[in-house]
Amino acid sequence: MRYRGRMIASVNGLRLFYAEHGEGAPVLLLHGFPETHRSWDLQLPALAQAGYRAITPDLRGYGQTEAPKRGYDLDTLSRDVAELIEHAGAGKVSLVGHDWGGAVAWHVATRYPEKLDRLIVIDCPHPVLMARALRSNLRQLRRSWYMFFFQLPELPERLLAARGGARLRSIFHEHPRPASIVDATAQALSQPGALRGPLAYYRTMFRRGIPDLVRGRFEEGYRPIELPVTVIWGDEDEALGTELIDGTERFAPDLEVHIVKGAGHFVHQERPDEVNALLLAALARPRAS
């Protein structure tokens, strides 16, 4: 497997770190919270062996990428990704996103469909469906308690980074995950100031999104995605329930959904062999006629 090491892209006014593995058709993989590009370690060998070039960035505010004070809204995050695709000379890419990376991926597919060949989302609802759930789904509101906690100033950073990131290691603890990935996450995000960027995603979402939620305007601008879309979800995800998939076909007419039994939120790390097989099948799936 070819590994080109550390690379820095200047995109959207941001110094963004990314790594590349393998050669062939490009696949861009976006991590979620609370992780880094290391989220995809268990997918990289399978992608490289199958003849793909995997591009794994640290998203804005994470890991080795800059963490500016602003720019954590979906429009700006999506532009980061669109410019990274251009910087990497990838042409059209297959875009994969998990958790917050999935939210960004949905937005990129809506705003920049010409840059994508297909979309694969892991354990993340379409932004409109998430907005609806936060407005009317009491069960999901209870699951999302941490989003409200993250609105507090300073305290979440201190608690999550304390004791070498011990709380980071257990923030989604319902299923075992590889120690190497968990340790890399804790080491990267427990450094002084390292959590301000990741938590800014949640704070920006509430500051900008709540007024639109109240007015029922969040759906504006989300047209159907005319690309092959695959959704993969662990059926024991304690953060995001599988009912959030309902209605996705309205935004993704060419849709396939795969539920992984007995897996939680980090399904790609908990069940890598099963998810890798689904991922490779999704990358090869032809467009609906």
C-alpha cells in the first residue's frame, strides 16, 4: 500500500492536512467527532488492494489542520472539501463521510454534485432529517443531550481533555473499538486547545441552525442528489437512531441502505470486514437507469 505521508493543502483560506494511500480511482473519506483522519485506518488496506486512491483529511479544526475561530458552518466546511478535491487533482471523487463528516458529505453532494461520482454516508442522517428530529423527535432529543452540553463555554473542553482524554475514549462506548484508533484520537484531541475546533461544529450548528429550525426554513436549498447514494448504519447506534434514515429517498432517489446488525455508531471500526465489503460494493454500484 502506497503511503505518501504528510501533505498540506491551502484551501479556502485554510491550511488543511491530508494523507493519501493507494493508487487508482479517488475516494475521499471524511471523519466525524471526536476523531481525525485515523478514523479510516481499517478501511485503507481494503481500498488500496481494490485499486483505489484513498484521501483522508483532518477536517477544519481537527488534528493537524488549522483551527480558525470561524468557518464551522456547513457551507464553509463543504467549500473546504470542494477545494481539497481540486487541490488533490482528483477529478470526480467518491465521497465517504461518517458522523459530522457525513453531514459535510451530504452538503457537498447538494452544493457541488459536479465534483462527485457517488456518495456513501455512514451513521449520519441527511441534514434536513436531523433538523426535523431535533424539532420533533423526543427520543432523538434525549440521545442528543451531549449537543446541548457542548453549548457551554470552556467546561466541555476541560472535561473531555482531562486525564489524557479519558472521557474522549469513552464518549461513544457502547461497542469496542480498536485501541490504536482510540489512542490516536485521545492523544490528538486532548492537547491544549485541540477541542475548540471540534466543539465549534456543534456551537455553530445551534447558533445558526436554531432560528431556521424554529421558522421551519432549514429545508431551503436541499434539492435531490442525482448521484448513487449508499447509507450504512449500525442498528445499535446510541447517538443516532436508525429511524433518522426514514425519508432519505426524498433527497437521494438513487438510494441503497444497509443496516449492520449488532453494531454501534462507529460501525466502520467495530465491524470493518462487513463495512469494507459494503463500501467496495457501493463504490462499484452502477447508477440507476
